[in-house]
Amino acid sequence: MFTELPTSGLVVLLGAPASGKSTFADLAFARGDVIATDDIRGLAGGSRDALEATPESIDILYTIVRHRLRIGLFTVVDSTGTTEGLLGRLADLAEATSSPIHYIHVEAPVNGYSQFDVMSGAELGVHAARRAALRRRIRAL
């Protein structure tokens, strides 16, 4: 589907919350290659939405990424917590392990998502409608 995506080193997905980073990761990369703070928050904080667990989740994410890069595994970071501090740590880590680092900015258009929900007649929430519309747009690339 995507012909020019990295296949080695570290990929960091950048974008605002709900911009489609996770959907893009699901479509473009193998699930085992993606380390997502939402998933780690679910494990560490009991819920993917447990924002109070974000600092610990970022530390766990960093530890996992460090391990994967040290043993040469391709790794994709899906995190809304991509602050300058985390980005700097990841860049330093990539350099220390001689891994190429790639940044992909995901920016999904917001216009028309709620219209999709009404037009399709689906009983979907706004979030599900956004994901469905984004999946169609990404597949069309």
C-alpha cells in the first residue's frame, strides 16, 4: 500500500491527538513494530485514557525502544507525548545505536467527519467516524 516508508531504524509519528497517527500506524506498519503510548497507558494506568499515567508511559516507551534498537529491531513510535524532551531522547538513542531515525507528520483533515457519520447512517461515534474516514483517505494514497 505504501511504497516509500522506512523499513529500518526508528520511525517517530508526529501529530496532534486524534490526528490519525494510530490509524496510519495500523495501516502502514506491522503491529509488532509499533510502540504506542496509548497502549502502554492502558497497561500502566488501567486505561488508554489515563493521562495521569503519561509520564510513566513515556519512560516505559523509552525503555522498550532502547531495547529494540539495541538488538536491531525496526521500531515505530506512536505517541502524542512527542515533546521536545522525548524527541531529543529518541534522537540521542538512535544515534547511540547507529539507527537511522525518520519522522512522519500525520495531519488528518477534520472537515467532514461528522457528516460522514450522518451520511452513512452508521451508528458510529464521532471518533469511530473519524477513524473510518481516515482509513479510506489513507488507502486512497
